[in-house]
Amino acid sequence: MYREHCKELTTEYFIKDISRFNRDLSQSVMVDNSAYSFAMQIDNGIPILPYYEGKDHELAALETYLSKLVE
């Protein structure tokens, strides 16, 4: 979700509402580097470190974590 799809708390903080997708929230997760993004569905949020340049180790770790969630 891009900022225009989020609820704006302040000019710096945006909240994502994944219920807008009309999917089963027990089967849905959101990944973001901002914990504020998870405010509407805190149990569905997976925090990740921001990525700017270089090799991204977070996505490899996330892949392992998500594979375990499926099991």
C-alpha cells in the first residue's frame, strides 16, 4: 500500500488498513519498516529493518520466517 492508500495520522505517520482488501485477516500479514503502519491490525504486522542500499539480509530472514508461518 502506498501513502495515498493509508490513513494519515500526521504528515510523518501513516496507518495501513489491510481490511480494505476484503481478505481473511487470519491469513494475512503486512511487512513494513514502520511499526505505526500496523496500528489497525497490530497482530498482522511484521516489522522489518529499512533497506536503502547494498545487500538486503532482512528479506532472506523474512522468507525463512514466512515459510515457518505457512507450516
